[in-house]
Amino acid sequence: MIVRVATLDDEPGSRPKYHIWTEQDVAWLEGEDLPRYSQWQPDG
């Protein structure tokens, strides 16, 4: 499921486990200490 943060009015009650599709992220998006995958996360 993909949910854009700007569409939420309240705390969602859960936190991200990893970031996907990061191959074209800009430097200012980094900061969270979560696994990052350039495309889709590996099966695991």
C-alpha cells in the first residue's frame, strides 16, 4: 500500500519499516535509519 503523507490528517498509528523506490531520492529526504531499496524491496 502506498499512502502519501500529505493525505493524512491524524497519526496513522504505525511507522514505516523501509523505504522503496529510492534510486532517485534527493539528499534532503534521507535521515531515517531504515533500510532503503533502490526499487522494490527484496522478497524476504
